Amino acid sequence: MFIKTDIAEFKISIKQSNADFLENKMSYERAVQIFGPDTDSILRQSIKSIEASFLQHPLICFEKMGRTEAKTMMLGWKFELVNKKGGDKSGILQLTDEQKLNVYSGHLLPSDKRNAYVNGKQVTNSGVADFILEIDSIDTQDLQYYINNLKPIAEFSKNQTIYFACKALNYRSSQDKWDGDRPLSVYVDWKLEGNGELIGSINYDTPLKIKGNQVGEQVRGILRSLGINNTNFDELKKHYHGISHPTIL
């Protein structure tokens, strides 16, 4: 929110108090804007801290598992910033005060977002917040209440604990699709060996540089070569001997 009076300008980021996501479906470019030259090391360090949870995760679900539908293959995991821990593929990001400010303020956003239009005119840094206001989803207070609860965003951000969460991206054979070309912090490198064995190797080396479409098309090609689709998905059990749900006996 951009407010200009005769005395001063107020640039306010309004945050719903119960909102979990700070950055959704993060791209590598956005990660660089936030983390700067430390981007690759921060991403790798974060992923390394939860490596065991990836290794234990079923890469193929023949039956429904939690919120994951039946007949799915894992493509990889997206990388998101949240304000509280979210499951076993989540942890605390070790960030400097400046990097925390980058998450909240927007001062390293692309110029078209940083220099937004106000009343038809482009205003330099109008999209860069100086204050933050946390509100409830339903909040009917008077103006003075909101003014009193404005916080300088630089002070607010340095006192925050920011978490990362890796969220699954699956190929769903029932619809022959996945949820978009999302950048993947970790991806599954699917290969069909000469003897017909299907192997899924988890790759940690290129966080956010490989996207969902690349891995998804790889999976499509393998299934097509095996003549497998949603109607005969269980035929994959003859080719795959890795971690699955349920376990292949």
C-alpha cells in the first residue's frame, strides 16, 4: 500500500496474521534477489539438512498416501518460504538481517514491481515497503488502531524466524499431468535401464534450476515406451524396485 500526504509517504506491506507463505513456488531468479551471492550455498545447506526425509520418501504411489493420490510418480520438490515449520521437509533458514529484509520489503524486486504506478504515474520505490501491518482476516478497528500497529519493516524482519518448506510436485497418471512448470529444489532423475529396470535417482546438485516440465516429460516418455498408463499403472511394479507406497514385495 502506498500513501502520500503533504508531509510524508507511507509504504506499507499488509500481512494477514494467519498467512503461512512468504514466498510461494520460488524461482532461482527470486532466490538470488533474496539471498544474493550466497544463494547456492543457502539452498544446498537447507536441502542437505533434510536429506534423510527425501531418501525415505516413496517415489511412486500405487495407492493413495495421505493427500497424494494413487498412481503418481514423484517429479521433485518445490522450495517455499514460510513463517512456521511445515512437515519433515522443512527447517529454519540461516539468514542475515539483510536477507530477512529482502524477504519482507521488496527492495530487490524487479523494477516493474519496485517502481509501481500510482494514479497513473510511475513512482520510484513505491513498491518497496517501509512499514508492515499485521492484521487478522476480519479486523474492523478504527484508523488509529492501524496507525498504532505499524512497525518499521527493517526492525520487524530482523526479529523473524524464516523457514523453508519443500513441497512435492507429482506426475498424476489419472490426468496425465502435473501442477505446472515449477522450479524444483530437488528433482528425481528417472531412467529406464537397458534391462527394463526403472530407476529414480534424487538429484540435489542444481536447486531451482530444473523445472517440472522437464522431469514430467521424461516420465511421460518412459511410461509411453513401456506402454503404461492410468489403466495399467500397476505394471510398473515389474520394472521398479525402489521405495514405493505400498512397498513392492
